[in-house]
Amino acid sequence: MPFENVTADILPPNQQAEVAWIVYPAPARFLGDDLEDIICLVLKFLDSLSESERELALLRSTHGLSHLEVAQLLNVSERTIQRRWTRILQALGRYIQDAMEW
């Protein structure tokens, strides 16, 4: 599902919180007045991921599964999930940083 032109206000409050959880590596100052912008950026970022990366991101963030649980579901090693999750979070941090024009 593409997330282009999505605004945070169309998400129910519980989903806004779930999407906001994904951005936890971002500096706390982003989570104030810019929360709606951050949510939109996260949705666009998720849309830019491959299907397997998006699946991992959603299983970890919105479903709250552990690395081990995701690994078992996807039939890969826990270490593979840890590496992929780290890469996704790093890419998200760069994506937000670039978009917010530090």
C-alpha cells in the first residue's frame, strides 16, 4: 500500500503511536510539534522499503515481536534479523535527518 500524500491525521491515535515508536532512534526534539511530519516521513520511508524489509519493520514495530520471533516466522537466523533491523533503523534515521534539513 503506497503511503504518498498521507497525513498523520488520517491515522487513528493508536496507529500514530505505533508509527511514532518506529522513530525512537530520532532525537527527542522531533517528537514535539513535528510529530505529524515525522509520521508522514515514516510512512513514506516504509513505502520505499522492499517487501521483506517492510514486513520486518512492521513485525518488529507495530506487532512488537522480538528478533527471535521474527526470525522464526521468516525462517532465518536471529542474527540476520538483528542485522537487517539495524540497517532499517539506520536508514530511517538518515531519511528523517535528510528530510528535516538539519
